[in-house]
Amino acid sequence: MLTVTLGQNTRKTMTKNFWQRDRNTIFRDLVNQYEEEGYDKKEAKKLARQEVNEIMLDKEDFVSDVWDSTYDEG
């Protein structure tokens, strides 16, 4: 069931859930990839955590740049 509420808290929660879900998916995929490459679970998680932080930072910077360019023009 999808509940749409125009309240600011709901939008923040939805956004946080979207980013967190994306982060978790990428993290799991990277851990699996590192394990397939022969890393143990602990090292795979460490490397995946570092890489997912870089990926998410790039995504957040991209969204921020798009937002700024869109609304600074007007």
C-alpha cells in the first residue's frame, strides 16, 4: 500500500528510504562481487563500504548539481 501525504516529514522519510535502499542494494552487490573475487566476508564488507560511500557521494553531488542548475537559472 502506498500512502501519499504532502507533509514535509513524509517526503523526507521517502527520500531517506530511497537513498538507503539504493545504498543497501549497491552494498550487497559489491560484497558479493568481492567475495567472488576471493576476499573473505570481513574484507569484502570493508571494501564494499568504502566503495559504496564513494558511489553515494557521487550520486548526491550529481543530484545537488542538477538541482542547483535547475533552480538557479530561474
